[in-house]
Amino acid sequence: MNIGTFADLPICTLILYFCEMNSKSIVKELCTQAVESVFNIQLSQIEIQPTKDEFEGDYTLVVFPLVKELKRKPEEIAEKIGNYLLDKEEITKFNVVKGFLNLSLRDEIFVQTLKTHFSDKNYGFSTEKKSKIMVEYASPNTNKPLHLGHIRNILLGFSISNILKAAGNEVVMAQIVNDRGIHICKSMRAWQKFGNGETPESLHVKGDHLVGKYYVLFDKEYQKQMADLAASGMEKDEAKKKAPILLEAQEMLKKWEGGDEEIRSLWAKMNSWVYAGFDETYENLGVHFDVVQYESNTYLLGKNIVEDGRKKGVLFQKEDGSVWADLTEEGLDQKLLLRSDGTSVYMTQDLGTAVERVQKYDLNELIYTVGNEQDYHFQVLFLVLKKLGYAWADKLHHLSYGMVDLPDGKMKSREGTVVDADDLMQEMVATAIEISKDLGKLDGYTDEEKANINKIIGLGALKYYILKVDPKKRILFNPKESIDFNGNTGPFVQYTYARIQSILRKAGNEIHQFENKELNPAEKKLIILLSSFSEIIEKSAATLNPALTANYVYDVVKAFNYFYQNYSILNADSESEKQSRLALAQWTANVVENALKLLGIGAPERM
């Protein structure tokens, strides 16, 4: 239907058409037609936003971008567009504030939108099929358990995977486990020297915790040996290289790469302990993967790609036999891709893994969820792939995120000064239990119900606190602040959802037909917010930023709570009004539940 035909249609037909659209898109299309008709120009873009609370109106056209092209004052442009739109059935009035045109829509359009969408359990999710995207996240080393920094990585990767799916993409959720290298050998050598045959079963501990213990023990012994060597007169830099335990770990790595059966057997055994521990942590955190790759299987993949690039002259070889990429014309430096002895480096592996993934899974895009300390690495990786002739290199993205800080400083795995992921989750659930007891919110529930709800609340608090922050920003993590039942927190959002479920249960969980009615400002604001859910999903997907979804759902529950506190739902003045408000509550609950689902957060029916 072309908008130019709307003037000839009755309002009921217009409403039935418009209710299939986002109310914002209605205004956008009307304003586009107005500008093109009044000023006889074609627009490629127009900015519409919800009207701010302090002004009258539902949506606002930002006029300033038109000033340069039309060479008129913004107020004059706004007045002309507003007067043109008054002839449209959909617009009831307008006002101009400087360069902003505030427009009010007919209540019938909002009511019909509510009727159409309130019962849609999947509201906001796209059914359009778009790209096939792989998202890599977690990617831990097998020399230590997961910690708070890993949690931010995992939650970002998992939530952006959910958001990309909701935006209509096919998503492959992947991790590559860094299961080889000197760090792994350090844990192995320390266990050989100090372990006395300990196993997770004999100590009744998680396997990743046991292996991490020996990574810390290695560093302690290493520091002691360096100090002894320095005390005997050796230069500090030399002592770092000659400490016996480090030399032993390096020899172990050589044997591993040479296929030594004894070393390989120990490596497989200790890694199996770690994998079991990781799986338990992932399950408790509520995340999963479609594909798991192992560095021990992929670290040689890129050697043929590099050799091919050398033969074609894209890469160059130095006199010692090492192969490099010259990126100086791009403002970077020269990057080593193969050592002089023919062994690969991390970049070599990543080149091969990227090519294999794109070809094997027929990907349109590949997203790496990795901390911002690796920004340069991925800049180089993408550039080298492009120089090697892979056109899809432009479809590779680095979801770069800031570190997680603690009130007492930065975490250091080798010193054991990390916030363990399992301990943190346990602490969050314990805090939820304590708060629930103090507030008496779970009185009368069974022990099983209490345990389930407290886990949902505790982990929801952790996830929301981390995901509500823009990935690019560092986080100062405060567990007590995260689990507050007031403010911009997970428990506050969850509690609003549970409150709505309680209202719906009291109403009999059945919403009947309701008539068109005049809407109060709180109802309108809530409908406008709910209508924008799909747009928020699209923006979150396009910017790889779950914080947009997290803060959106907070705005929704704030708007609902204002509505709930100022207008009775169950004791409304009429049955029709009661039904429409129940429908609004139901739509809010659906959007809140879906938004929390995108963040990997549970929505409890009771709290």
C-alpha cells in the first residue's frame, strides 16, 4: 500500500493497516511523505524518536538535519510539515519546540496495536532469514578455572548470539579451547613435582580447580628459583630464563610437540579434568556451544595458507627462513607468521582456523568475542586475510570488551588473585537467599522452589550487572550492588515480571476483547516503548551491544511500574478498561521475558 492513498481510506481501514507496523514507522512514513510533498525533495533518511516526557506528543521529528538542504529555519520547516500532517487521519495535533516537531497520534492506533500484539509470545523476534554468523566466545586455557573475566566474555558472546538469532540470523555458537602451549605444560610440570598423584576424585574438587592450583604452585616455585639464582649472582633477566622449573616446562612442551606418549597421556588426563570442570561451570551459568574446537587440532592449520601467500609474493621470507607480512603501508608493522624453524605462531593458527570455519560452515560473518588487549591482534588478522585475497575478511568482527576490575585491583591468574567463576556464582546465589529471607518474599515456598528461584535471581543479578554496561567500557564489579531489588538491576526487572504474573493469575489468566478507549499518558508511553522492541533488537545486533537490550528492558519495567502505581488494573473503572490494562500487562510481560531471554536471564513466575 502506498501512503499517498491513505487520505481516501476510512480510519478503521487505516488502523488495521497500521497495526501491522511499528507506530514509529507509521510516523516516519507520514513525515517522509510530508517532506517530499511540501518541499519536493527525496529523502534517504529521516530521524524519528519518542517525544520526551516534558513535552506534549507521542513521536518527534528531528528537523535540524533538513535545515542545510532546505535552507530554511528549523521552526519554519517544522510548522509546514506539521500543518501538512494535520490533514492526515492519523495525526491529531502537533507542536514545535525549536528544531523538533512533536506529533500526537490517534488513540485508536495504539489500542489496535495493543490488541494485535499483546498475546504474541514471540513479539519482537524476526522471522526473516538473513546471514549465517559464527560467534566465538569463552575460548579458555586449560591451565586454570574460569574466572570473572571469562564470565564477561561468555555472557557477552552468549547474549549477542541470542540477539543475532532474534534479529533473523542463523547463529553458530563456537569456542576454541587453548589446550596446548607453555602455560599448560607449567601446570603439568608442577603436578608432576608436587601432586603426589592427586586427582579431582581423591580430593573431591572440580578438575579445573585442581589444575589451576598447580598453575599457581608453578609460579610460586618459579619465583623462588629466580630469587635463588639472583641471590647467587645471576642477572635478573638471565635468572628468568634459567630457572630450572621453567626449563623443565619448556622441555615438556618440546616432547609434547614431538608426540611423546607419556607426556601426551598426562596432557590428555589433566585436560579431561579441566573439561569436566568447565562443562559444570557452563551448565550452572546457563550457556552452551554448538561447536567446540581445540587448539591442539588447529594450531598447524595456517602453515599452508602462509606458504601459499609467500609463493604468491603477498608475504615475504627473511634470510633466516621466517615468513612475515609487511603491513607498514597500512600504518602497522611487520608481523611474523612462521618462525625460522618452520613452527607456527598464534596468528598462523588464527589464519587457518578462520579459513576453515568460513569454508566448513559456509559463514557470512564471523565474530570473535575477545578482550580489548587483543585489539591489535585482530586488526592484523583481518588485514592479513584481506591481503591474502579472502574477500570475506571484511565480514570478520572483533567484539572487543573492557576488563573487569575489582575494588582492590586487577586480577592475576598466576598469582591466584582472581575471582573464581564458580565461587562468584555461589556467592551470588547465597546473597539472593539472604535477601529473600530478610524480605520474606519466599515464605510458604517449598525448599526446592526457593532454591530454584534464588538461583535465577542470583545469576540474573550477575548477568544483568555485567551486560547492562557497554562492552567497550571497563567494569568495576560490585556483587552487593548488583543484587539490589531496586534500581537498574536484574532482580528489579525480574521482580516486575513476577508482579505482572501475579496480576494475571488474580485475573484468571484470561483476557477478553476490549473496546477502543481514550488512553492515559502512562499507557501510551508503555505502548510506544513496547512497540520499539524489534528496533532495539536490530540495533543491539548491528552494534554487537547487549547493553542496549538490557537498558531497554529497564526502561520498560520503569514505565510499567509508573503505570501500575498510578492506574488500577484489576479495579479499573470498567470491564473494558480492565481488559485493556490486563492486555498491556501481558504484552509487557512477554517483552520483558523475551528481553531477559536474550540476555540469558531467567524470568521467575514468583518472587
